[in-house]
Amino acid sequence: MIKCVAKSMMLIGIGIGATIMYQKYSKPVMKEMEKFANKTIKKIDRELEEMM
């Protein structure tokens, strides 16, 4: 019984921690992902232009 309650409390704590981390850091991470995607797209465009 105590083991089951402790496990549930631990999982709830992990979920709360993950939610707080997501809310705090989601915008900077999204900006970095957007920059990376833009660089990759530009690189692919340049390579395609060079081929033609």
C-alpha cells in the first residue's frame, strides 16, 4: 500500500516537473528549432540552385 502510494506520488512529481520545464523552456527551444530548420532549408535551396 505505502509502496503504491509512493510510486504514484513520484510519478505525479515527475509530471509536474516536466510540465514546469516545458512551460519555462518551450519558447527558447522552439526558437532554436526554428533557426535550425531555416538554416537547413536555405542550405537545401542553395544546393538545388547549384545543381541547376
